[in-house]
Amino acid sequence: MMVAQPIDRRRFLRGCSTSAMLCAAMSSDGRLEAAQAAADPLAAWADTDDLFTLEVRQAIFRGLQFLTATQAATGSFPDRMGRNVGVVALSGLAMLATGNLPGRGRFGEPLQRCIRYITGASLDSGFIVRRESVSRGEMYGHGFATLFLAEALGITPRDDLGAKVRAAVEIILAAQHSSGGWRYTPQPTEADLSVTICQVMALRAARNAGIYVPAEVITKAIDYIRRSQNPDGGFMYQMQGGESRFPLTAGAIVALQNAGRYEGSEIELAYNFLKRRRIANLSPRQTNYFLYAHYYSVQAYWQKGGDEFRSWYGGLRNVLLNAQADDGGWNDFVGRTYATAMSCLILSAPRSSLPIFQR
């Protein structure tokens, strides 16, 4: 059993019903109707709800419109990584984050298609993969797919979803390396921090959904993450040594928090590292991993809360709003589906309905 307490699914559903007004109250051109103004935010949103401006809401709505307009009937997307289960999972998470439920809400049916696509990629072993869409790093896709299905568990009538999530969790448990981390393939051959972060997030989501995760697995993962920290507070890719990286540091903070470790010198050192590197990492032109980095950094600062979250989110919000294309999507070297899903998730942070984003 993980240290952190599970999120109450009823609280999630309440959040979904509130956030869903964002989509239900919008007209086809993205304008908000008066009903949205009357939405009663959850208590956790009260101190940041003013950050979730009309411009942000419209941008997210247009981003989700872009995703659904390009989505195939199978649930996949047309760009280079659009059939990867990880990218489809992130798209589904972006829809869930605004309160859509499978089959319900403005984007309920596209969300259903994401679920069907990913459950259709679940092998008899429990491994979730579309091998034609990935050259390496299959555990990335499996981790994000497990996270997504776990977030959807309990809000969809599918009877088979629980069994698929449990089987996916068993794959993660069996793939943990003796060092405590995970690597590209579902075998415990070696480990790196990036894949490890992804698996810890999936395990936390599964735990939130009521699926058993052994405490020793999390203890070993925490130890691996902590030993990946450099003296400057940043985190390295593999423990053989290496430079501190901003995206990995943001992800390490979130993984530690989702494993139940919210305080400690290593976390404060990591936050200080992010602050020192903030300006250099606040432009998509300066880093290939801008969206990956800030998908995690915005979660890290959401947990911190207060003025620090407001400042951090405000900077990201301005960058993303300025980067949105006329068709509602965003661009990234991984692909437009990935970029749009990640941008919507980051912008949704002040009012995200996802249990994995909750304090």
C-alpha cells in the first residue's frame, strides 16, 4: 500500500460535473455562456480560479476541438506519433481534465474512442502497446496508457477496465529493476529516471483507483529517484552519472510527491534548481522538451501552491496562449497531437479534474 491516501472517486466525479460546465456552456465558436460564470469550483480551486481566465478556457476548448476534429474513428490520430498509446492516452487525459466523462459531455464520445483504442492495445499479458507506432521506449506508452485507464476507472461502465488496469500494473511491478527504477522494455534489465517517473505516476493513479500496489515497490522507487539527484539539486538521467536536467528535475519532484514524499531536503533543492533554470526553460525555441518539462513542472508547483504557483503558471500560460495555432492546435517535434494534449493539460492545471493533479 502506498503512503499517500487515495483520491475519493466521488470527489473526482463532483469535480468532473463542475468542470464539465466549461465544455457544456461553450457555444460552437468557443464563447462562454452565462452558465459558466455560475460554476461552483471545488475548494481546492478557490485560490487559483482567477488564473483560469476566459482566454485560457477558450484556448483549451479550441485545443480539444482540434484533437477531436483530427481523431480517427479508431481513436488514433493522423500525425507521426498519433497511433502511439502514450499520445492517445495524453489526449484522453486532456479531455478528462476538463470534466468530460466517457460518453458524456462535449467531448465524451472522443474520450470513449481513446479508451477503446488503448484497451484494444492491451495484450493478453497486460502490456499495452501498438508496436507499429513505437521504435523503442515501449514502457513510456504503457505507463501513460495505464495512468489514463486508471484515471478513467470508476467513471466508465466497462466491466473489463479494472482487470486491464490490474494486469497493466502487474507488468510495471514485474519490470522494476533491482535498483528501483524502470527502463524502456517490460523487463528488469536496467533503469533510467524518465521512464521511472512515468511508472510511478501510473502506480499512483492505480492506487487512487483502489488497485493494490506493494509498499516495497514504492520504497525502492523513491530510493532510486533520490539517488539520481546531483549536488546542485537537479536530477540526472541515469545513475551512472550525468548533468542535471530541468525536465527530469520537474518530473522527479512530482514522482516523489505522488509516491507520498511531499517534504524533504531533496525536494527543496530540486525546487531551487527549477527556479534557477526557469528563464532558460520558458521558451519552446530553447528546448526540445518544453512541453514534457512543464507538464511536470506545473504539477510540481500546483502542489506548492500560493504565489509560487500563480507566478509559475502565469508565465507558462502566456507562452502557451501565444503559441497556439489558428486551427486550435499546438506544435512540437513529437507531433501536433502530443503538443496539443500536453498544452491543454498544462493550461488546465488551476481547475483540473484529474485525481493525479489533486493536492
